[in-house]
Amino acid sequence: MAFQMPDRGGGPPTGPRIRVGRPSRRVRTLLLTLGVLAVLAMAFTMFAGFWTDWLWYRSVHYSSVFTTTLWTKIGLFFVFGLLMALAVGFNIWLAHRLRPPLSAMSMEQQNLDRYRMGIAPYKKWLLLGITALVGLIAGASASGQWRTWLMWVNGVPFGQKDPQFKLDVAFYAFDLPWYRFLLGFGFAAVIISVIAAALTHYLYGGLRVTSPGARATAAATGHLSVLIGVFVALKAVAYWLDRYGLAVKSSDFKATDNWTGLRYVDANAYLPAKTILFCIAVICALLFFATLWRRTWQLPVIGFGLMVLSAILIGGLYPALVQKFQVQPNEQAKEAPYVEKNLAATREAYDIQGTQVTEYPGKSQTKDKTKLRDDVDAAASVRIMDPNVISPTFQQLQQMRNYYAFPTNLDVDRYAKDGKDQDTVIGLRELNLAGIPKKNWINNHFRYTHGYGVVAAKGTQVDSEGRPVFTESNLPSEGDLGKYEQRIYYGEKTTTYSIVGGPQKEIDYSDDTGEKTFSYKGDGGVDLSNPINRAAYAAAFSEPQILYSGAIGDGSRILYNRTPKERVEAVAPWLTIDGDAYPAVVDGRIQWIVDAYTTTNGYPYASRTTLGDTTADSLTANNNSRAVVAQQNQVNYIRNSVKATVDAYSGDVKLYEWDTDDPVLKTWKKAFPGTVKDKSEISSELMAHLRYPQDLFKVQRELLTRYHVKDANTFLSGSEVWQVPDDPTNKSGDAVPPYYLSMKMPDQDAQAFSLTTTFTPNGRDNLSAFMAVDAEAGTSDYGKIRILKLPTSTTVDGPKQVQSQFNSEQDIAESIRLLRGGDSEVEYGNLLTVPLDGGLLYVEPVYVRGGDLKYPLLRKVLVSYGGNTAFENTLDAALNKVFGAQAAENEQPPDEGDDTTEPPPTSTNPTVREALSDAQKAFDAGQKALEQKDLAAYAEAQKDLEEALQRAEDAQAKADQSAGGKNGDDKNSGDKAGDDKASPDATPTGDAGGGSDTG
């Protein structure tokens, strides 16, 4: 019933007042219910994210990582959020309490009266709201510093002191970042408090802009002076910390990018300037505090002006004058002592201080090259199977089903065969959801859940058709690796979740008898039998079917976070993960091996590098999954401190300590006790597959382009600066990747599994150095870096020049043209470099994709040594031709100084022309057969092609012999098609990731 209300004037009733637009009780109840449900839904979604994270960490047995990280974040959030809220809230309250009892009568104050009256009823709520807001923002910012806090509170000493202040490196790596955070937090708290207090004083008349009389009350003056004094005192602390910050300060310096540490101007101008400014700031702060008694701003303002002027003159102008008039006229002499400190610190921080640099002639010391042919096999196992090219070949020959796939870049490992290690190209037949016959939720997540089996091939051998010689193949896989669990639930291509182990059977694999089914029996993943877990995952994955699907029941487990790098990064968020995880069969299981690094950017005097830029090469440019995790991280200290494994069946993650002396790892082990296993727990079988990591090697080689020199003057002159060459096998313009290769350096007695690369002079293409690191884990020389430095007085062809030489040889160019006939494509494999008798042997496999044949086959091998070049069907034949081994009995030793064998001239011999014409016809016939998918006709055409090319070579050789026999019969009858397959015992060849110099 409507009722009457008097108006504000108190007069008679004005008539009935009708309630307009007020919703009914039912509507109000509905709206309230919807609001409550919305809040509950948001709360449950937040809970679901938290709960599923907890379940996942518990499932991988790293719940302590989750709880330690969580409680650290919560603690920092509340402590610093509360501190910020109290600081701002207290100053607002104090400014309000110090308000004048009466405000001056002026238009300014009359206007402010409206605001004062408007907020009067809500003062407490407004104060709580402001303090809560700044507290939440500050707490959220502070929680992001959980790594800084844990490193500070758990830091262990490095046992090394910086050369300037004689403080342990731990001060810069662990302490200084935390002090800087505290200082930044203090500045933020004071600035916000000053602003909040000034506004409050202004609102309540303590500060006046246009009113007559004093501009500020004594109380407001004292309050704000103290706050500004605290700010200036913090600035004094900042000046003092800046003194130590000079040791880790980056600056532009012509000697190198990202120069870190003090230079002459820092030590002799900035350092004393910071000390003077510290003293001035302390005095200035005391003057501000003195206003509590003097009630005047005169002296503080003068002191503050003096501090600002000093900062400009002492902190800016004076160092500029020192640089201009003392350093520049005699820069090398002034900077040399500081460069020496930078050289020593950088080499130590990147673990390159033990690099062995040896002078290397670059030219063979043996006049009779035929004697070197047998030395090649001892010098290296030249890998002619390039893991970065032949993935499509694995895919075509061993995929078996469309729902399997191999990675774009295969891996190289070592497996023992008859007691001898054999370089092996290896890949896993992983699940490929893009290839399943019919896509739906059940197929995507319940039926197609895993890959199956390892496929491996010899790295040094191909069959007569140029295909890999598989040592492990078929489905299920069988071969040299014996029995092992072949199912792959965790892999590099497995990026979606699967639900396994429940009522719904999984497709295991298919053979001639049909599809085989399987039900997961492992303990990986999270149990979904609990309805709360199902509801949480339904919310977390935005998939309501998880909550009610009948395909989920007792024993169902959900698998997610399934890539090896993803799992290691999750259980050890304080590690930086290498870009290349690789598989190995260890103790009857497929294990993914992941290299992980501890890093810091607080190592004094060590120059910084950006991981993403330093580790980029032609492989990462085309395959971002090969890129290092945390690409934007700037570091100036790195150690491969942890080797991690991820079980491809169970997803079990294990972290093993690798660098037992690393203080950063010791710090993290204190923060997360029990997460990293001792190095002694690495089994001998696992140790056999561990290797030196590529990303660490790439960081080190980039630093060694400048830091291979130890003399400050040479470093400053820049005359010895090298560069990592571009990959000559493609036109990407990106750096050549390093390659794994079993080889012997000049000072070694036997081959060792190594990681290799080349260097060229800055801005030039000739070779300046060859670098290799012993990559065989468990050996005494593991991690030893050797550099062969070529003379600067003579030029030795670099990778790009060797590649150009290959392409410019007339006979080779003609053969390449024939190989490219029709729809065929020629692909160059890794250009491998091997030191041999003072010279450098280059080997490059050449692959052909012909017509409808969508995968590459090895057709030719390019070899170069001492200016001699060969382009043959097999590595043996190419080596024989380069070294003249087959014609040795019929030849006299070359004249003194004659280090090269002339290539056969381009012949006008009609027999050669006829043979080449037949070769072209055979090639065209092969292409036509491929188009018609007639594999028998294609094989016959390939035989005709080989016979025609052989006739052309034999005819040319015979013509050359009759013309003078200078080059001998490079192609004797032993080099026939049947010889195209190199013997694994007689011709071990190469390693894995690629010969060093694709550069």
C-alpha cells in the first residue's frame, strides 16, 4: 500500500508517492540467485585451476615444488601488500588527523567543502578501499619476486671475489637483486604515500594553492618533509648500491656488445661520484628531517637543489670530461686493466676458461696424398645420414599409419654394436592427431593416445638405393635395441590431453591381422575416478563432457603437460631448458633426455648474452620447437648443472645433478630439497647416452668469437674477432648449426663423440678456426673445448667457399643439373669438417627427391681436401678419388709443391656424350615411371641411369689416361653399383648432429 511522505520543507502532504520500477520479490530472488551462482562459478573456476595444478604436481611426485612456490608467493603477497597498505593508509590517516581545525574563507576552500561533505560519510570505506587497492597491486608485484627471495635466503657463496670490491660473487648474484627490489618497493611506497598525503592535506586545508596566507600549515610541512626526507634517504642507499652495481652494469663498448663491468671512467669518475652523491643525499635527508623543529623548507630545498646539481655535474658532466680528455687520447692503455678483468670473468662465467687453442696449418703436411686415404677412417666416422634432412624418409618408409609421425629434425645418438659404438640417427614414431581417420572427442582423447616404437638407422651407411640402413624398424619395432616398452605417451609432438586406463579401449597399433587394442596400466597422469577431480578438469579444460562421459570410469587417468621440455620446466621452474630433447632406450624404457641450465645475470665483469639470439641457427629458424626455453633471458653465467629424463610411457620426471660445483644449483637445492638426485644415481646405461648440450655449446662458441684471446690489447684492437658462418647448405642466412661427430682431434689418440663448429674472420668467408668439444659423458675429457686456429698470413677455404667450389665445378654442376631433371629436387646435407694431417676434409651428402617420390634419398657424396674435389655415388669412391688411392700404383708421386690433382677436363668425347644422353633418357624414364606409380619400371630406369653415368665416367677416365694419364684411372672396375654401399667396418663415418661446418 502506498504511503505519504512529507517533503524536505515540512509542508503538507503533496499526495501519494508511487514506487516506480521496483522489481517483484520473485525477480529479486532470481537476480540474487543468479548473482550467487555467478560468484560460485568464478570461485570454482579459480579453485579448479589451483586444484588441478596440485593434482598434477602430486602425480609427478614434485608436490614440494608446488607448495614451496605457492607459500613463497603467498607470503610475499601478504607481507609486502600489507606493508604497502599500512604505509599509504597510515599517511592518509595522519594527514587527516593533522588537518587544520578551521579552513580559510576563500573560493578555493568553499569549493573543497563540497568534496569534504560528500566523502564524510564514507571516509573509513574510502580509506580501506585505497589501502586495499595499493596493497593488492604491491602484493601481486612482490609475489613475482619469489625466485629473487629464494635465491637471497638460500644463497651459497661462489668462493670467488670480484676484482674491484673484493666481495663474493654471491653478493651480486643473490643479494644485490633482492636489495634492489627492496629499494624499489621503498621508493614506490614513499612516492604513493607523498601523493596520498599531499592530496589529503589539500582536501582538508593543510595545503593551499590560491587561498591567502601561508601555503602550508606547520603540520603539513613537517609531515611532507619527513616523507621527502625518507625518499632522499632511500636515494642515498641507491647511490651506495649503485657503486656495486657498476660491477654488473652493461654498457656500449667498441670491443664487444653487452660489455659488463667497470671501465676506466667507471672506476675513476662514476665510483667516486656515487660516493660523493651518497654523502650529499644523507645530509639532504637530515635537512628534511630537521623541518620537524625548524618548520621551514628553506634549508631542505637548498640541500635538494644541491643534490640535483651535484648529480648533474658530478654524476654526469665529470665522467664525460674524464672519458673525453683522459680515456679517448690513450684508450688502450687506460682500458687494458679493466678489459683483462672482463676477459677473465667472462671466460670463467661461461666455463670457457679451459679452452685449448692450438695453431693449425690448414694445409696437409704430406706430399703423397694417397697415404692419407687410410687415415680418414681413423680420423672420423663421417656421418652421411643428415638427421635434419632424412625425417621425410623415415616418415615414408616407417610411418606405417597416418596417425604416426616423426619429428622434423631427428636426433643422433650412440649405440653399441659388437662392442663398438655406432653413431645412430634415431626418431620416435609419435602420435599425430592430424592423421587420424575421423576426428571427434572420443577418437582425439580416448582411442588415439600414444605413438609406438623407435626407428633407428646407421649414421654412416646407406643401402644401394640411397635409403637408410635401419637398425631398428617395423611395427612393432624390432632390431638391435632388444626388448623395451615401445608405447610413447609423452613426446615432442604430443600436445593435447588423453584420458586412458578406463572403460574405453585405446588403439595400440595395427598389423596384418588388424588393429590391436590396449588399456594404459601405468601410474602416470591424474586419477579421474573422483567426481571432484572430474568437475575440476571439466572446468579447467572447458570440456563439460569430462564430467559426465560414460567413457570415463574406474581406472581412468588424464595425461597432460606431455612434452618433455614442458614437464621438466614445470617441475623445475628455476631451470632454463635446452631446445633439443632427444630420446634414448635405457634399461628397457624409452627415456627423453633433457639438458637444463642454471643461469644468472649477476656475475660481475662477465659480459651478457641473450639466449634466444645466441642459440639461434638455421635449424631453430625453421623449427621453433628446437629453440631454447626462456629465449629472452639475458644471462652472464650458465652451467649445464642438471640432466633430466622423462619416461615416454609413464611420464616420470627425474632430475640428476650434473655439475656438482655449481653454487647456483646448490642454492636451488636448498630452496627445493629432495628434488634433484645425486649424480651417483645416474645408471651406466643412461650415462652412455648423455652428451654435451647444443645450446650451451652455441652460447660458448658465440662468446669464443671474441673471448678466445687472452691479451687485452688484441681484444681491444678487434683484429682477432671471428664470426659463426651462415649455413652454406641453404639460403636462410642463419648461422650454421653445430654437429655431433665421432672424430679425432690432432692431440687425441682415438675418436671421441664430439660437437663441432667452424669460425670465419669477421666479415670474410675464409676459415679462421675449427672448434670441437668432447661430448662423451663419463669420460675424463668431457667438456674440454679445443680450437684449431688457422694462420692469418694465409687463407684457407671456409664452408661457404667450399660450397661455392662444389657448385662451380663444371662436372659437378652438370651432374647436379641431371639430378634436378624433371620434378626432382636436390637437397644438400650437413657440410662436415674433419681435421686431417694439418688440412681440413669437407664431406657433404647430397640427397634427391624425385618426381612423386616425396622423400630424399642419398644419391651423391661431395668431398673436398686440399683443393681436390670429388662428387661420387659413395663416400668411399669420393675419398678414393680425392686422395688418388685407386690410381696410386700407376702414378708417380706428384712434383714437389703440387698439392692438387687436376679435375678431369670436360670431354668432347662422343662416347661420353652418348652415355650422358642415355643417362638423361633413363632419368626421364624414371620420372615417367614415378608419375605412373610403376615402381618396377622406376627401379629399372635407375639401374639404366647408373650404368649410363658409369659408362660416361669410364670413357672420360680412359680418354684422360690416353691423353697423359696424369690423373690416373679414378674409376676402376671396383667402383660399381654394388660398391655403392659402404661397409660399416671399413668405413665408419660420422656422427650425428652434423659435421661441424655447415657454416
